[in-house]
Amino acid sequence: MSINENYPHIADHIAEAMQRLGDMPETLPQRIEQAAAHISQQLVSGNKLLVQGTAGIAPLAGLFCYNLLQRYPEQRPALPAIILPSSNLPVAAELMPSGTPSQANSNSPEFRQFFRAAEAIANKGDVLLLLADQRMPGIIPALEQFHASRGASTILMAPEPASNSPGNTHTKHIPLEYDTIAGIHEMSLFILNTLGDMIDAAVFGGMHFSG
């Protein structure tokens, strides 16, 4: 999948948003493209998409799922996207006496509770799209454990620096490098809308939808 070659209107949309929002990582379009391609491939293969967000960003997760299920109801089938309950997981990093963030234990009760719904539903080949509007110390090891136990891959959208991206093929990271909650939410909505457009185009062969 190539945005510029196959979906020039989406590429133009991304370019306009990058100019308007500013300070977006140069690798963001490529990361969105990779995430959309991975989700699309798994959906075409008969797997499902699970979407979960921390409490502050959960409404955007619900909107994304609704669009995949209900968008263009007369023109295409619903896509198997399932919204999972948001969690009260404390996502902000605690500071140690030295002033550096503590590393949350990925085996902690909070993380086990957070992944409880996903672990109950996920099967091998499914994709978990995880949205967060604050940093989540210890999330990468927790995602590794989730993959090992369920065989599902993960798309992580969170304000973790791009330099913290996991070096594996089953966890993809879309960094939300903004200093304000409002900026993170605006960027998240843009990314989710773009993901939805690209998934529609990939799964349904570039059909033109209206309405």
C-alpha cells in the first residue's frame, strides 16, 4: 500500500493536516500507512479488530469502531471492529526521588486488569488498537506478554516518544508527540479518521463511497 501512489486524496489530506497541526513527526504518514496495511490484511484474512482506550480517549475509540461498523451501511458490509471497555489504569508516570519516571511493573494488577477484556476475546491473528492520551510506563513489556499469551498483534497510539518504539513485527507504534491533552486528542481524531479511510480503501478495493 502506498499513500501517494494509490490514495493521493488521502496523501493530500495528511499533508494539509501536518501543515495545520505542526510539529508532527516526519515518519507519521509512514506509520499510519503501515498500521492501516496491517489492520486491513488481518481483516481480509478473517480476523477482527479490538479497540481499547484509556478513559480520557475512549470516546474517540468508540467513534472509530462505530465508523468501521456503520459507515456506508448501504454500500459495504460492516467491518469486525469491537470496542472494549475503557480502563481506570493509572497511566501517568510517577516520579522517583531522582526525578526520573518509574518503570511500572507489566505484571502489576493494574495491567492485568487493563488487558482482561482483550485477553478474554483476542485470538491469534486479531489486532488490538490501543489508544492512550498519557504516557503508560511499562506498556511495551505488557504488550509483549499479551502477544505471547494470545497471539494477537498491537497498534499502540500513545504519547510515547518515537524512540521508544518496540523493535518487533507484532507491535506497531504511532507516537502522539504533543504537550497538551487537547493536541493529543485532535491528532488522535485525525489519525483515526485517516486509518478508517485507508482501511475502507484497502479492504474494499478502492471503491468510492458517498454519504
